[in-house]
Amino acid sequence: MRKARFQLKPIEHIGVPETKQNFNKIIFTEVAPRYDFITKALSFGRDTTWKRILISQLPELTAPVCLDLACGTGDITRLLAIRYPDGKVTGLDLTPAMLERARQLTDTPSIQYCEGTMASLPANPDSIDVVTGGYALRNTPDLNQTIDEIVRVLRIGGTATFLDFSKPPGRLGQQITQFLLKLWGGLWGVVLHGNPDVYGYIADSLRLYPHKLELRKRFLDRGFKLKTGIPFFGGILEIVQFEKGKVESEEATEEPVSSPP
């Protein structure tokens, strides 16, 4: 057991975009050497399988341009390159320590990694075919801004697919989920870092995250179509996939909508 190098309290920092970004950088720098291990430990060994399922749900494309958000050590990024051998894949992460680890594990020429935030994606408008994220959206400092950025960079018909902890709509379900995550994450935080907040923060971040129906609504309101929702562990985690639809013109949206016959 090694004592964590930071003593930040998650609940004091993750509710404000500016301080949440700084908190994310500190905490993921701390966990980078053990990140691959802890994702397996927290998921009872299922994390790799879930990410392979995420990749399997992506559309058949010849040479897509892919962007993996909050790529961490690059596991989804590398799976994208296997799925699309003629494609171009970029892994984006806030934390240099994560990117260093990702580069050490990657020998695929079609993959590049870059440091950056989900508030300003490194891509031109309508230039990306596939956006992915493993535990990404819940950690973004400003979810609406990130979704707007995904809208901006995705081509019409492009796919956005995410694996993350999922917040149930009902209050009781939320309380149970947060209790279990706080307990399980806190245990591993103590074991590996001497600080329960290192992974116990997951429960705090989920408390401030929209529930699964609200998350869907935020994408649907921006012109996306829901393609897939696959729950795991009774809905504590979920893979959710959206397709960017064509945005109606202002003139067209003013026309009355007819009911189907």
C-alpha cells in the first residue's frame, strides 16, 4: 500500500468545471501506473470484455476517422485500430502520465495520441466518423459543452459510443448504486493508495451526473438517434450508442408535424 500524493476531497472539487478539470488531472496522474489493474479489479475482471462489446457494436466502415475520448492507457484506442485496420485513430487524454503509458503499450502506426480536453476536441467540424469513450462523459468538467463538441466534430451518420457507470432514474436506485460504488471504490483506494477518495470519487461524480434517461435526452435534443443501450451489473454500468442525425433547418422545424396514420 502506498499513500496517495494528494489529499483533495472530491466533493469539494468536482462540482465546478475549472476545479474538476484540475482534480481529474491530479487523480489520474496518481492512478496512471495502476490504471489497467484497477479497471479490472473494480469490474471483477469484466472491463476488457465490456470494451470489446463496445467495439463490436460499432458499424462496419472501411477507413473511418476515430476519436477516443479520455483514452487513458489506450485500451479502447488500440481496439479501434484492430476493428478498423485501414482507419485513423486518435486517443485524447488530459493527463500526460496516461498518454505516456498509452504510447508505451502501442506500436500501431495508425494510432496517434494527443493531450487535450473534452471541452475543445482536436478535430475539424464534420470530420470524425466514430467517437468512443470509456468512463469519459462522467468525468468531463462540462457535459453539455462536451456533447456540443461531439456534435461539431462528428459527420452526419457518425457514431458516438460510450461505456460508463449509469445512474438509474429512481431515487432508491441512485442511493443503492452510490453506496455500492463508494464502498467498493473506497476499499480499493485504501488498499492501493491509502486514501478511499482515490476511487471512492466515482460515486461522488455519479451523484452529479445526469441519470440515464436525462443523458439520452441531452443527445437526442442535439439531433442524435439512440442506437444501442446495453446494461451490465444490473444497470450500474452501460454501453450506450448514438448516431448523429441530420439537423432540420429552422424553416423546416416550424412546419406542423403530422401524426402517423
